[in-house]
Amino acid sequence: MASRIPAICPSLRRLLPQRPALDAAQQRCNSSYSFAQERMARQREIKHALKQKFAEATMQNERARALERQQKRQWKRGDVYAPHDMSPQEMMNWQKKKSPSKDAFDALSLNPLHLYKNFSIMSEYMTEMGRIRHSSETGLRPVNQRKISKAIRRAVGLGLMPSVHRHPEILAAMARIIGFIIPLDTARDMSIKNASIWAASPSTTRGLPTKLDSDSKGERLAYASNKSIFIRSIDDPAVARQYTDHKTETTVARFSPSGYYVASGDVSGIVRVWDCVGEGITKGEYHIVSGRINDVAWDGDSQRIIAVGDGKQRFGHCISADSGNTVGEIRGHSKSINSVSIRQQRPIRAATAADDYSLVFYNGPPFKFSDVRRDNHTNYVYETAFSPDGSTLVSVGGDKRIWLYDGKTGEQKTQIGSGEHKGSIFGVSWSSDSRKFVTASADRTVKVWDVEHGKVVQNWYMGGEGSVSIPDQQVGVVWPAGRNDGLIISLSLSGNLNYLVEGSEKPTRVVQGHQKNISSLARYDVGDKETLWTGSYDGRVCGWDVALGSAENVDGEGHSNFITGLTTTTEGNGRIYSVAWDDMVRSVDVSSKTYTGSATKLASQPKDIASGDGTVFVANEDGVELFKDGSKVGNFNSSKSTVTAVASQGTSAAVGHADSTLQICTVSNNTLVPNTEVRVSSEQVTSLAFSTDGSLLAAGDSRGRVRVYKTADGSLLIDRWTAHTSRITSLAWNSQTTHLASSSLDTSIFVWSLAFPGEWIRAPNCHKEGTNGVVWIDNDTKLASVGADGAVKIWQLENRK
């Protein structure tokens, strides 16, 4: 037995983990214990060690299989995608542990978002490869886990923390998967900035005047549109700037005599004074009346303002421009005041015109009631204005009358032009030499008057003499001072700005555009010429010359309300197809910018439109309708929920649904054959876009998330683009499929890099109240966007190097 001990002891040393136990066993082997008892004890210890080792291996394998199941799981309707979204009952069903009610950040009363510059803390929540640690490792509550994740991403974006996403080996592997190689510095070194604003047209209301104003040099035009104020170059209307600090619909904008400031009003009775030369900083915000601001006037020193409108206790107020202190009072009217004018010479005088058919004069400053004229007008008095030299005051109104008064005393001189205008006179403006003035009327005419003789010296008919066209009613006019060409600008009810010059029978230029929310955008190239096509809330479609930044309204019988989508085809000389809430699909000839006359009734209200390989796809609540050459050729009835988006490229098409289902289909025999079905998220699909080669499909949802799929098998390629905070309204790939641009109701535009999914560039506050569309232009060096403010904006993409 002693001879066998050396053979047994080495095996004990290998099986038993502790050295003292082996030494004790060696001593016992040399003792008088029997060999049988010793062997049984060793076998028991060996079995116990093997059992522990097997249990550990089994647990590791189970964890690996659970992780694999979680990664490869096919999500179905009703599944929950994030643990922090689960209710307590769901967590029990899924055998999830409840989230901690308090963590380290709560105990220390720290906000993780404020710690993104703290390298030591950020490092604790990142792996060695730069990944964000899971909540199971950090032990943080879901809200703090999200905050620390956002803080880490912010630190990585600012270059304060390393990231695995720019590791050369991983980038090379991703490039091989995607199928092309991108220089490693393109995403990081790119920036975006606004290059141009193609302003919206002035907002107009039938039966009400609209105020236009120009600066003292005659270079800029100011007007109100929706909730913005636009300052537009007169000589180059494609150059403009936008003021967006008003919270409600704007009504009027007036330049100060110095040209450095603008006073603008809105329907809530607020007047804002802001810098129109520098950064557009608001100098003051003043509450004038309880209702709408109808007009604003500056004194000659650019120090005092009189604002008038509709109210309850008062209809106007006199304030200092820099502080808002009272510098007089407006009284003498019993109804809403429509217009105000201040004499620029001393002694300073002011005049107001109102709906009570009266004209009131004031002496100042401080401004006080002086006299009133109640018998001259028999209808609303829409506008009054002092001549530049202060010698004469003119008033016009709904009774088609024109009255002249002495500018210093307010005494009436004479009435002129009786019977000349056949409709209400909405606007009046003086020439620089005070010898003439111009009027604009609802009879669609603009007339230039000689003050001395009281007669018309020039007359323009908008829309052609003898025709009846309500959109051509003239609701505003301005005669810009400081110019040598005698240019006059009138405003039509349709929003057109008409450039008029004495001696010419027709406008020398007509500036067109949108007055309402632009809801749709498409691009069409004719050779080297790029054009943009836009559709708006009121059913108007415009074609834009990208090189000039000018718009032209599409002529013919068009849509009557909200346009939901535009798409382009190569039929004939080029066609633009549009769908709207009038449940019609119409086509526009690109070369002539007119509707072709062919219109087709849709089965139900359209949601989206796309085109590919000669076929037009219209998504509606029931499915997808297919059209060729303006005629319906097929239909695809989806068995899923309501169709919300459609896209097409070549013979492939994609259909998005309200239940977040995405179907990738093949176009065959004038219908769609589903090939792959994937679930995008828990929200409805709102926008789809194929890459140029059709290999990739981008999908956006109502929560602001963008995902990229491979068209061939529907596999998910990228799911990290979640920076938007609201509904995705549009997606657009560049021609090389290296970057994706997205727009959202959160007013932002993002440009995402396919090679560097963790890096992106953002243009915030692109359009007030939401960005509705984005496309690439100018060889993918610029972006064009549209939004709820009615403007088209161009964004330049540049390298920071």
C-alpha cells in the first residue's frame, strides 16, 4: 500500500484546490488508515469538484444562449423593446428584475448630463473598447442610464472621450460590408450652414389691407408672412433673412428711418423691436393692445413708435422704441384702427385711420389728441400716410375715396379721383419727391396720381383688363425711397409681388412663391439645370430654378387643399405627379409649368406618393394604387394596418404601415409582391427612401428614429440614428449612397454618415414649426429644405479643414 501512495498523491494534488488538504492527505496515507477508506474519501472530493466545474460551465453556456436568443429574436406585434418601458406585470412575465429605485447619481444628487466633461466618471461607464456599459453592469435607473449614455455620446462627439466607432479595423470592416470605401475624415470634418433663404410670400386676407415697407435706401423690402417677418432684397429676391421670435401670426413690419431696426407686430398685440442689420437680436418686446396689431409707425429720430390695432380698452399706444415708456396716448376712435403715420419733420404730427370712418390727428411728442375728421369717408378708412416732405397727408378707404389734408395743421384740402377706382382702396404710398403717390385697389388696379392736378398719370391692370380674377386684387403697395428707377412694388391677394415702373404697361417682374405651409418637395433635373418643385397647404404647386432662386406658380386647374406628396417621372418632357387631400392625382408638365389636365380620382385619401421604373405609386388608407401615363393600372391591397408611406427604386418598392410594419416588395404585373417583412419600431412608419442603387432602404418613424435595412434580405444595418425628437417627415440619400439627410417636425435637419453611424451633423431650427422636406442639390454639396414657414432654404455642406 505504501508503494502506491506516490501514485495517488499527485492525482490528489491536481484534483484538490488547496495545498494544506493535500499535505494532510499525505500524512494520512502514511498512517494506519485503510486504503479503501482513503480511496472513498478522495472519490467523494473529486466528484464534488467536478460537479462544481460542470455547474459553472452550464451557467456560462446558458447565458451565452440567452444572449444569442435576445439578439436573434423575431420581434412581433405587442412586444416590448426596452426594459424601462415595461410595466411591473410585464417585467414579471418576462422574468426581468425590477429597476433600482435609487442609484449612485440619485444618492449624490448629480445630473449625469452635466458630467460629460469629467473623464474619470465617463470612463467608469464605458468599456475598454469605448462602448457604453449596459444597465445590468452600471446598476443605474433607466432615466439615469439614458442620461449617462447621452452624456457619453456628447463627450465622444466633442472629442473628449475615445470611441470604438472610429477604430480603423472596425471602419474597414464596415466599409467591406457596405461595399465601398469612404475616406475616414469625411464625416468628422463636415459642417452645415445656411447659404440662402427663398422667402415666403406675404400673408394676405381677402377684404383686408396688407402692409409693405422698404428701407430708406430702397434696397430691402419688409413684410409679414405666417409667424415670421421676412426682409428681402428688392433687386435680388433670392436674398432674404427671416425673423422668427414672434409666437403668433405676424401682421406688419416697419423699418426705422435709420434702417438699423424693424418694429413688427402680431395678432396677440405684441410689438417687437429688433436689429435687422446684425444678428437679429430682439431689443424690446411690448404689449400694445389686447388684439391684432394692424400698423406701426416710427418718428423721424427712430426713437418713438406708435402701434395701433384692435383692442378692448384701447386701440393703440405711443412708446419709446428702446424702453417701451409711454410717450403719448391714442384716443378718438371707437373701432379698430387700421393705419398710423407720423410726420417726419418738426412740428411732429401723427394721424390714425380706423373702421369708424374717421381720421384723427395728434400733436406731439408727447402725442395728444388734436382734431378728428368724421365726414370725409363713408366706409372703413384703410390707410393714411404723410408725404416725405410733410406737406400733405392722404387717406384712402373702402368707399373708394382719396382725401388730401394739410400735413401741418390737419385741415382738409380736397378729394381727388372720384370714380377712378371701382373697388376698395387698400394701400397708398408716396414718391420720394412728394409730387406723386400710388394707390392699390381691390379692382385689380394700381394707379399713380399727380398731387398737384389730382389726376391719374399711370395705370396698371393685374390679370388683364376686363377679366375677373380675385387672386389679382391689389391689397398693398410701396414706393421704395432712395431709388433712381422709380420702382413701385404692389402686392396681389395671391401673394405675388409685382414690380412696376412708370412707362411700362405690364409688371417688369413678378416675384412668386408660397404663402402657406410647404408640405412637399421634389427635385427634377433637365440636363444641367436643376429645378425644385414644392406643394403647399393651400394646394399651390411652384417650380423653382435652383440657379436663380426664383419661383413660378403652376398654371391650370390644380388642387384645392393640402398637397401630401410630389414625385417626378421622365414621361414626355418630364412630369411632376402630385396628390392632395382632394383625393386627386394630377400631373404637371415640367417644361411649360402647367397642369396637363389629366386628373384621376383616388380610392381614398392619399398618404404618400413615389415613382420608379415608369410607375407611380400612391399610398392611401387601403393600400397602394399604381399608375402609368396618368392612368390607373393596378392595385395592392395590404392585409396589414393603414399604409402610411411608400418608396420605389427600379423594380423594388417599399410600403410602410401604421403598426410599424415595413414590407419590401417587387413590382410585377402591375402589382406589388411582398418579399420581406420587418418591424421597424413600436411607432408608425412615416417616411421611406431607397438608396440610388436600390441596395439600401431607410425608414423613419413618428418618434424620430431612422433605421437602414438591406433591400436584399431586409436585415437591419443601422439602428442608432435616434437624434430627432419628433416625426420624421422626409429622407433623402445622396447620389453616392454615403450620406442620408433627414428632416423632422422638430425643425432640424440631420446628415448621417453611413460609414460612421455614430457621427452626424445637425442644422437646428431650420424652419419655424417644422421641417417638411429635404433633398440634395448641386452635386450633393448642398441641401434644399422646406417647412411650415413657407420658405425654401439652401444649406451648404463644407469641410472644416
